[in-house]
Amino acid sequence: MPRITEAEIADIIVDYLNEKTSGQASIKELVREIPNRVSLSAEDLAQSLTRPNEAVWEQQVRNITSHKKSPGNAIYEGRLVAIEGGLALPGREVAA
């Protein structure tokens, strides 16, 4: 099984946030939820070389915010918004 892509993780996050009344979640919550929604490969589960306390796929969750100025990124494309400590759907950045 190939590694999951940042775009695939973003799709999972968008789907999850659409299920939530608030339309937002912390990174910690997303890291807990994503493995319930997708089968992660051994490569995904490998320890990150640049972030030794997390798996490669967890780093990709955080990379959505880090890569927000890159074309193809879910934030750049307007599908997600970075909020303090997490991600939200556009227009849902402020807690209800």
C-alpha cells in the first residue's frame, strides 16, 4: 500500500469537519480521528525523520498548515482554514 498523500489527508479532514457542528478541530483531535477513517501503510506509520515524536502521516497533518502558501494545498485552495491549534472549514473559524 502506498503512502497517503497530504491531499488525501486534507480530504479526510474536510469530510470530518463537515460532520461536526463547529466545523473545526484541533490537530490533536484530527490525529486521533484520521486512523479511524483510513488504513495507514507501514510507511505512513514510520517515525518521521524530522519530527521524531510522530509518525510520517501525523507530520502530513501539520504540513497542511505549514504548506498553506503552496498551490494544491487545502488552505491555499480555500478548502480549509488554519486556526489556533487546528483546522476549520472556511467561514467556521470563529467558535459558535
